[in-house]
Amino acid sequence: MMNIKDNLSHIHQQIAYACKQANRDIEQVQLLAVTKTKPCDLIEQAYLAGQRQFGESYVQESIEKIAALAHLSDIEWHFIGPIQSNKTRAIATNFSWVHSVDRVKIASRLNEQRCGQDTSLNICLQVNISDEESKSGVSVDELLTLAQYVSNCENLTLRGLMAIPDKNASKTVFDQMFTLYHDLKTKYPTIDTLSMGMSNDLSLAVQSGSTMVRVGSAIFGQRN
């Protein structure tokens, strides 16, 4: 039987080791538990083990989970999947964070549909750092324009960048993301998050400056 608490402990140990290798404070790296396709009982087990930040990629599935787990008052939901225009309202009204904003149209809709909420929506811009046709993400050339647009949105807070590097990406690619993040951070004081690194490249991402790693299978088992 899967032991979620032990799995979380193992991931935190991995993060701690990567931070030590990079001479970083472990407090600088947060763990986002990715729960797409995973049932509510496993999410609640992770919550009871101390995990508070959870990432979802499928809108309808996530809305049902958010409603079912509403009794966990301090849980924090992050949307990390590709965004379709007709799903922005559900995302804007149910999530605290969105990691996958990659165009002005989506940012505009999220801003408009977040209106009336008590808090702004935290936004990470997804960068297609490996320039892959199959992946979402703003190009490096268009990043500054998108960042400026989001920073001017009343109901959005620009928090940083997100990337999904190619599975065979070298450390150079991760370092390029950190450079983009660092440069943008000097322009916008609200930026504090580099969402980068998953189960297979967690250590490399942490060593390259990631502040938030997104881990699913190593916590909850392979995706259904």
C-alpha cells in the first residue's frame, strides 16, 4: 500500500540534498504536489502529512475535487495545465495560482473574470524554453510584452515564470530559465517564483535556482 507521508518525506530529502549541493537554503524551495487524475482520498492523505499546495491540470476534474475538499480551509490550489479560453472563468474563480499563462488573451480573460474576488490571482508565465512545437508557452522574444501586460492587470499579480524543459534538457536550459527569471525580477517587485522541475529533473532544477518544484508520480504513483 502506498505511503504518501513517506513519499513526501523522501521528496523533501531530495530537495534538501539538491539545495545543499547548490549552497541554497531549503526554505527557498517549495513543493507543489501534482494531483491530476488522483482521487481525493490521496490528496487528503498528503494534506494530513503537512502538504498544502496542490497542482491540477484538468479543469472539470479539479473543480469537483476543490468542492469535495472545501473543508480543508488552508489548502492552496494551483492550475498548471494548458488553458482553453472557454475554461478561464472556472480557473479564475476556483484557483489561487495559475502557472500556465502564455498569451494576452488568456491573461485578459482571467483578469476580467477574477473581478469581485477578495484576492488577486497569482500568475506565472509559462515559457517555451526548449522551443518545442508540441508544448504551450510564450516565446522568449514575447515574454517581456506579456509580463508587462499582466503586471498592469488589476486582478492579477505577476509572481514569476514556469517552464517544462525537454526531458533530455541540459543544465544550460535550466540556467537560461533562471536568467530570464532573474532579469524579470529586477523589473517587477512582485516576482518571487520560478516554477521549474518535476519528478525526473528535480535536482537539476533546484541547482539552477527553481523556487517551486512540481512533483506528482513520486508522491502518488504513476498517473492513471
